[in-house]
Amino acid sequence: MRYEQLIYIILAGVMLIFGGISVFYYMKALQNNVRIDQVHSQEKEDFHFVLIPQETDNDYWRLVEKGAREAEEELGVAVEYNGPKKTSVSEHIEWIEKAVAAKVDGIITQGLDEETFAPVINQAIDKGIPVITIDTDAASSKRSAYVGTDNYQAGFLAGQALIQDTGGQANVGIITGSFEARNMQLRVQGFRDAVKNAPGVKILDVRASNITRIQAAEKADEMLSKYSEMDAFFGTSALDSYGIASTVQQRGRTNGVYIIAFDTLPETIELIRDGIIDATVVQKPYKMGYESVRLLTQIGRGKTVEPIHHTGTDILRREDLTRKEPSPEESEGPS
Ligand code: BGC
């Protein structure tokens, strides 16, 4: 009996020791898992992205920033909004170079003119920093993805709207934000192609505003002096129509001149409501900001993303406005 008891005690002891060892390793494994998760969420919190627009002090870009901030909050990442205060290609490039040197986790910027922007975008990519082009694509660069308007299509839509609204009879002056920026070139090209088959629509002149309302006003004034038959304008960047509208108002020609604008900033909406601007091309800057941060976060987490993300465009006229003043995000319309 005593011998049997001894055997039982030894067996129980062995089982206890094995049980203990198993529990020890199980706990350790659990701990390791928790640590991996923690590192993962820690990394997520640590993402530092930078959004570099061509002009920080511009209401259109403030809307892009707003969308980016929304994603920043939701995803727990950090987004820095920095760049030239007023548009300047050399400063813009410097800001991108600074971001590369600072080894940020991702860059969101425009590919304004491909020759100048592609090399610096490629430099970032080669150093392992993902780049999303926003608003203006540099398709020939190694950028990770593009988020924004299909700019050719947007210009085409503007041309179609002008034909429809003027009954196909218009002598048009185009004010473009810049001759060098790819998005502006595509908008003008899309517009030209749309009106090509409307014999009554003639493009008399194209001038650049350097995306400022003052230069847009000056250029519109010069054109109206030069071409007495000019009776329509197409403004291809957000502030161009403000300048066109103020010139047309100063000349007392609000009834005789058709204006198609770009974007739905509050002042543009007001000018549409007042019947001075006739139509505008709706872009989705807020969505561009949100989507670009969301995609960078996905890339940072090792996911592959589609290269092209068009955010959608539309035409907005006075009759489309509700009584209530739409907020800029609301006026972006459904996605
Ligand atoms: C364009 C931007 C530009 C902005 C200027 C927008 O229509 O998409 O590229 O920076 O106008 O105000």
C-alpha cells in the first residue's frame, strides 16, 4: 500500500510539473502576441504624413486639409499641412525635399508639371517613402497612387455645359490657373475637345492667372478690351471666376457674359446664387484630402492600393442650389 501511495504521489508531482511548464509557455506565448499587437498599434499611431499643396493659404486647399484632418482623427495618424504660402514651384519642390530628408512616413502632393516633379517624387519612392499625388497627377513618376479629379473629363464637362447653356453660340475667353500645371492643361484640352464640334463656339484667347483672383481680373479685362465680341468665360482654377466676375461686374456686363467656373467655394456659390456665375465644375477637395490619408495609412500597413482614385466631378448651376447655403463639403455632392 505504501509503495502504491508513493507511486501516486510521484505521478501527481510529475503532472503538476508538466502542467506548470505548459501554463508558463502558454502565458509567454500570449504575452508575445500582445506585444506584436501593441507594436502594430504603436506604429499606426506613429505615422507622420505630410500634405504639401501648391498654396497653403488658399480656400480650396484648406478644404483638402479639412478632409485630411478628418481622416487623421479617425485613423489616429498625424498629418502635417505645410508648403508654399503662395504658389511657387521652386518652394514647392523644396518642401517635398525637406519631407524626404525628414523621413516622413508618406507624402501627399501635386505633380504640377511632370518634368520638375517626377524626379523628386521618384527620389522619395526610392527612399521607401510612399507618395500620393493629389489634385494633379504625375502619371510618369513612380508615385504610389493618384487621388483627385479626372481633369480632362472635368474640362470636357465644362465645354458641354457651355454649349448647352449658350445654345452653342459663344465667343470664349479662357483664364487658366497656369500654362505649366498638368491639371490646367488637361482641363483646357478637355474643354477644347468638347467644343470642337460646336461651330458656333469659338475660343478667342487663353491667358494665365497664376491662380490669383487679381491676375484673373486683369486678364479678363484685357481680353474684354481686345475682343468686343467676347461673351463667355471659362475659369479653370478655383479663384479665376472671382476675378472674371469682378471684371464683368465692373464693366456692367453681368447679363451679357456667360461664366463657367471651377469649384464650389462659398464665394463661387454666392456668385452663382446672384446670377453672375452661370455654372461651375464641382470637384471634391474634401474627399481628396480624406482619401489620400486613408490610402497612405493602408500603404503604411503593408497593403497594396489601386493606382488611380478619381473623386468625381459634376456641373452645378443656380437651379441646383437648395435654399439653405450648402457647406463646402455638402456642395461637393454625393460621391
Ligand atoms: C485646382 C487646384 C488649384 C486651385 C487654385 C483648383 O481648381 O484644382 O490645382 O491649386 O484651384 O485655387
